[in-house]
Amino acid sequence: LNDTIVIYDRVREEKKTCRKAKTDVGKIFNLSCTKCIKRTIMTSVTTLSAILVVYAVACAFNITSVQGFALPMIIGIISGCYSSICIAGPLWVMWQRHKKAKKLAAKAA
């Protein structure tokens, strides 16, 4: 969730700078994502490595309660990183284009 917020905040900043150029929302998101993708991936990899160590230690000492906690965390970190970059962005772009098309259709009618 935090990565998605960071990316959308970058999009908001880029929209302000690209407002006069009438840049397409797809290009704005691509530029924003490119600027913060390294940070997003490094944050996820760092967190994932820490949770992997916790999971490995829990497996070594057969602590099932910690294993039951760490495994969903690992899955959540991986899916969260993927969804922040590959799902949330394209979904936002489709939504913005739909709103624009709806607004243009209302003006034409």
C-alpha cells in the first residue's frame, strides 16, 4: 500500500509539471513510475529479505506460529510490490481515460 501511495504522489507531482504540455496520462504515469521504481523495488527487497530470515530461523527451530506469520508476510510483500507497479498504475490510467472520454461525450451531446 505504501508503494502505491508513493507512486500516486509522484503522479500528482508530475501532473502539475506536465499540465501545460497536455501530456497523456499514460506517459505521466510511465514517467512517475520510472522515477520511483528503483526505490519501490529496493524497499520491497529489503523487507522481503528480513522476513525471509525470520522464516528461515523459524523453520530451523520449528516455531510454527512464526512460520504461520512470516509466510503470509512474504506472499504479501511480493504481491504488494507487483500490484503497486503492474496493476494500480494501468488501472488508474484506464480510469482517467474513461473519465476523459465520458466528459467529452457529455460535451458532444
